[in-house]
Amino acid sequence: MPSLKSLRTRINSVKSTQKITSAMKMVAASKLRRAQSQAEAARPYARLMQRMLAALAANAAGSPLAPHMLVGTGADRVHLVVPITADRGLAGAFNSNVGRAARNLVRRLESEGKTVKLLPVGRKGRDYLRREFADRIVHDVSLAGKRRIDFGDAHALAERIAGMLAAGEFDVCTLVYNRFASVISQVTTEVRLIPAPAPPVEENEQSGPRAIYEFEPDEETLLARLLPENLAVQIYAALLESAAGEQGARMTAMDNATRNAGDMINRLTLNYNRTRQANITKELIEIISGAEAV
């Protein structure tokens, strides 16, 4: 049976932990509102831009002059996987879900005979994948220390991916991240960045010829500006979704930790009171027994 002193020490330790988890929950809740509003504001623009480029890719399919960023290289040998996670933990299964999804994607592609390269964003994803795929990691990006994600971060990552594509280092690029659904739900999502994904099913099933696009200024000038911008926009939207999901997951995890700490304190307090009562009873019995012996 533990002593009263050890029980008091443990109760005080759990109470200190409860204060920390409660404070972290409130901090995550305060950050969540702004992160959620940013993610929701970016969704319509990113979705409509992706839909437009998907339609362009469908019209340009088979053209030898179509940009590789739009229709791909025509090959399917080398895949670049970009998993987006957080730089910090204490967010439940938020980081491990993306890590598992990226790991399963790598294994599936390699089982099909593909070559896979990894460009993890976030230290947790990098550390998770490094244990099994260290030789596949060509570069990693960390946003630790940044109070707020801005478009410049996404633009820098998009430039690196575009440079790798221009150098012929990959054929297909896929983004893996957690899409924010609610405070308690983040959906692990895979999005193909290069080549542009096919248009939605309802658009493909429409009868009649596809729309014909006229460009002003010329097609090359417009796509040269639009395609890198779209790549940065899609990455930026994924970063915002991941940031909102991280705060929601951390808020939920810290709320659960606070509740568990409260339950543990109640159990330890009950055990402490029982032990204290047993010690008092034992001392009374010893005093009574000694008095009767005299």
C-alpha cells in the first residue's frame, strides 16, 4: 500500500499536469477560430481554380505543347509525395494519421514498380517517415517558430516543386494532409497536384462537346503565370486546412487529457482518504490495545 506522502505527491503532480493541459486547451481554442476562418476563406478560390485548370487539362490532353505542370510529363514512373503535418505534437492522432496515409501510399506505389520521393512539410511527418523511408526523403520543410502561415511559405514550396518538375525529377506529385472538418474531425486527404486531376464526374458526363477556351493574352503567357500560381494556391489551402486541423486536434486532445487528469485526481484522493482512515484506525487499535494491556 502506498504511503500518504507518496499519494499526496502524486496528487499534486497530476494537478500540475491538469493545469498545463487546461491552459494548452484554451490556447488551442483561441488559435482555432482564426485558423478555421482562414481555411474556410481559402476553400472556394482554391476549389474553383482547381476546377478550371482541370477543365483546361482535359482540353489540352494529348497536345505535345501542353505545359508539364498542367498535363504532366506523360510518364508515370517517379512520384513525389508531399505529406503535410505539424511541427509540434500533443495533438492526438493528427500527425500519425498523415504519416500512415503517406506510408501506405508509398508502399502501394512501390508495389506497382514506381519510384517514390518524399518532401515532408512539418517535423513530425519527417520524423515519422524517416524511420522507414529515410532514403526517399529528398528535402523537408519546417514552419516551426512561425506564428502565422502566409502565402509566401506556400509560394516557396511551390517554387521548389516546380523546379524539381522542370529538372525532370518526378512525373506525378501528390499532396497528403488533414482537411479540417470540425473540431473533433480531420479528414486525411490525398490531392494530386501534378498533373491536374480530372474534372468532377458530373462535368465529364455532360453531353455535347467540351467548352473551348479563348486566351487573352496568348495561351502561353497566361498559363505561364496561372499554373505556378495555382500550385501555390493549392499548397496554401492545404497548409491552412492542416493548421486549423492541428489546433482542433490539440484542443480535443488537451480537453480529454484534462478530463482524464480530473478522474485520476478523484481516484487518488479516494485512495488517499481510505489509506489515511486505515492508518487512523490502526493507531486507535494500537492505543486501545496498549491501554488494556496496562
